[in-house]
Amino acid sequence: MTKITMTRPIVEMDGDEMARVLWGRIKEELLLPFVDLRTAYYDLGLPNRDATSDAVTREAARAVTEHKVGVKCATITPNLRRLEEYRLKKLWPSPNATIRAFLDGTVFREPIMVRCVKPAVRSWAKPIVIARHAYGDVYGGLEYRVEEAGKAELVFTTAAGREVFRQAVHTFEGPGVLQAAHNKDGSIGAFARACFSYALETRRDLWFAAKDTISACYDRCFRDIFERVFEAEYAPPFKDAGLTYRYALIDDAAARAVRSEGGFVWACKNYDGDVLSDLVSAAFGSLAMMTSVLVSPEGYFEYEAAHGTVSRHYYRYLRGEETSTNPTAMIFAWTSALRKRGELDHTPELSRFADVLEGAVIKNIEAGAMTGDLFRLREGVFPDFPCPLSAEAFIGAVREETARAY
Ligand code: NAP
Ligand code: MG
């Protein structure tokens, strides 16, 4: 069998723990036998981040801007326990945060649906994609604990030193709390463009929801920018594609989403996206069936699974026990990167291989070959598969089906 050749590499970011173990298996069993894989490899595993004082993370992010397509394995964001466990020089920042800040991108989270696992919401027949604006609001906020009576004011002074706004927020008679948040037109506009582009590319309607009735300046600004960007840049292509953009109040959108059949992209402000992405992924089934892509305004794409390094399974693996970790979202991160590479380089064989591999995963799961997380949720009768498969057995079955279908 001749292998598919690649004209340009994919930036490959290796990671930690169980995810790293499966990463190696996926390459070995599902990619290298079929594709003459070209990658620019960066080891973002915690030991190497520590050894390079995290320079490797910044180099990897830079490489994504060069090659335009990256794929990332889950990595440990160190905390005090990890500091000891890995004897780290210091608490390195989250690689995802570093990469996101470098690429100034928007994260889209999309569930992979299979027939034998029903979403918690019965009407959801198609995926709901959550797009989270990863900038500002309470995340870039300033807070103050008020301990005594006093007055809080909001003041704005121009760069030239002229005070143009001063207004009382509240006059406190006793203890309380204060919070200030900000956002930037540029960041909101880039977010809006990323959402419109992604919706167009994946042929889905776009919703944006906020609370502009209450937040008549802050949320209103988001609403206006979305509308302006849509009218100026996206209205004709949306019309041609038969797609719609709609704004709704966030509470109304939440109720409509539950009654909908899914199949849309939901653009969320930072906090809403934080909450809804976890809620929607849990409602669709397993975290191991959720993919994630970071899209930058310049057209760089970084794909990954939404789940973490699956530490609990890793400790079992280290003790020599068999684990039933689900590699599906990681496989889809690779196939999405290969498909994008194929698209950008005009190598349709690569995109076709991505379709075949994804098809092999879905076909196995729907036939009953699945790992423990899905086994617990499955509906239907599967006499050939009375128990969950190990990660190895699952990958082996996918390899067989890929070789057959390819
Ligand atoms: P996690 O790795 O996502 O795992 C949480 C639990 O979800 C697992 O214990 C497992 O449940 C289930 N699960 C997740 N992925 C699964 C899979 N592929 N197959 C089967 N079950 C799966 O989250 P965590 O344990 O909170 O975090 C572990 C490490 O990952 C942390 O160091 C964190 O910093 C890092 N993290 C990285 C990323 C990233 O790089 N994008 C994202 C999140 C977390 P059961 O144990 O019940 O089977
Ligand atoms: Mg969250």
C-alpha cells in the first residue's frame, strides 16, 4: 500500500500522562501505517516545559503561525501538588492559555455524536457548537472587598489626562463587594468574525446571546459589533448559504436551545461560554467525545480534545492495570488537522483519509465496540460486545476497519 504524502507539516504538540500514552498509540497504529506523516514536533510534556523554562510552549505557538495547522495533546497545568510530583522549577502557566494569548483565537467546542449514545436533551439531533470569547469580562476584572461605609465611583481619564466620566457606582453603608470589568471593540470584533467564519465554514446558523436589556452599554456594545460585522461582511455569504444569524437574550436563548434540534453555533461571552461549554458537553454524553479547535483571526487552526490528561487512568496504567480510556476526541483532533492540511495544500487524499478514519471510529462505536465511558451510556443491544474495550483493543478495531475501508 502506498502512503499518502504531505506537502507541508502539521505542528504536533505532545502532552502528558494518559493522553500522551494514547497519543503515541494513535500515531503508531492509525496514522503512520497510512500517511507519510510530516510534523513539526514540540514536546509540551511537563518535564520538557520545565527543562526549557516553558520556551517550548512559545516556540510551538510560533510554529503554528508558520505552518497554520497544529494539533495538541492534553497537558498538565501545574498546581502545588504537581510542583512536588514533578519537582518543578516553578508553576508554569497553562500551555493552552499561552497559546491562546499568542494566537488571539476563539475556541469552538463541538461534540461528536453517535447513534447509540443519546444526548440528555431528547430533541438534540445535531451538535451544538459553543464558541467562547476568551477575553475580558470578569476574567480580566478588578475586584475589591469593601469593609466599611464609603463611596465607589467609576472614573475614566483619557490618555491625554482629561477626566471625561465620573459616576457613583454605589454608596456603601457597610461592608460589601465591588467588581469592574472591561472589554475591547477590537477583541469583540475579532470574536464576531471568528464566529461568523466558523459558522459559514461548517454550514451552521449562528446565535449570539447576551443581556443587553439590563446591560444597556456593555452587552449592547457586543450586540452592536456583532450586527455591524454581520451586515458589513457576512450577510451576503450567509444568505447564499441559506444560513441565518440571530441575536437573542441569553435566558431566551437558553430556553430555545433546549427545545431546538441543535445544529447551530452559539457565540457566548466569556463567562457564559465557560459555563455552557461544560453543560453542553456533559449533556451530549462523554467529555471524551468533545473536540475543540482554536481559530485565530489570521486563519491559524489548532485542534485538540476537550478533555485533560486523564490522570486517574494514568495512575492505573502505571500500576500495570488495563485502562479503558476513550481516544475518540484525540483521533478527531488529528483527523481535523489532517483535513485542514489537505484543504490548505490542495491534497484531497489527506482529507479523504480523515473521513475514512473518522468513519471507522463511528462505525465501531455504533456496532458496540466502545470504551467504558460510552459503555455506561449506551442504548441498544450489542451481543458481540458484552463488556467495554480497553483503549488498545478499541484502537486495534479502528485500525482494522480503516485498513478495510481505505
Ligand atoms: P480530565 O483529564 O478531563 O479527566 C476527568 C475525568 O473525566 C476522568 O477521570 C475520566 O473519568 C473522564 N475522562 C476524561 N477524558 C476521558 C477519556 N478520554 N476517556 C475516558 N474518560 C475520560 O480532567 P482532570 O482529571 O480534571 O485533569 C487532569 C489533568 O489534565 C490536569 O492536570 C489538568 O491540568 C489537565 N487538563 C488539561 C487540559 C488541556 O490540555 N486541554 C484540559 C483539561 C485539563 P473517570 O475517572 O470517572 O473514568
Ligand atoms: Mg469551565
